[in-house]
Amino acid sequence: MNKIFTKILILLISFFCFYPELFAAEILQVTSSNILLIGDHNRTYTVKLACIEISPDLEENSLMWLKTQLPRHTKVNLKPKGSVDGILVAKVIPIDSNIDLNEKYINEGLAKNKC
């Protein structure tokens, strides 16, 4: 019985490791230059991008850039950093690029690092 349980556990772990995109959250909407609506199967979350500050004069350019980086249904992983007023604050990593979007935002000169 113990061997069967171990084999099933190994099978499940390997399944989750090799197919993480099946269980990832996806972008439903980019609502502003640092706020996203993300879906996770049957739930939705409002997520604020962590550690960035966008100057008001770059707001429109930042919003357009973010929409191109995260089109609807883009699969993402979240690295939660906390919450503010019931909104999840997290770093967002698109699965297809595996690059932290917050760092890309800062490198593009559209946001400042505030962490």
C-alpha cells in the first residue's frame, strides 16, 4: 500500500512540474498600468504589480505597453508580496517568457523600482 501511494505521489508531482501551464492563472483584463484582473479556474483576483511606481505622465504609454505584454488569456505565475485593501500585491511572471514583468517594466523606463 505504501509503495502504491509513493508511486502516485511521484506521478502527481512530476505532472505538476512538467505541465505548470495547465494550473497557471491567466490574464482576464489589464485595468490600469499596474492593476490586473486574473482568473484561476473558477476564481478571479485583482492583482496590483509589486515594487513599481508609475509616474502620471507615463500612465498612457505604460498602459499600452502592459496590454501588449499581457494580452487576454496569457498564462502567468504570481509571486505574492502582500495585500493592500483586499487587493493582492504580487510580481507577475508570464509562463512563456519566464521573465519577471515588473523588472521588464522598470528596464523599459516606464516604471520606477520602489522596493
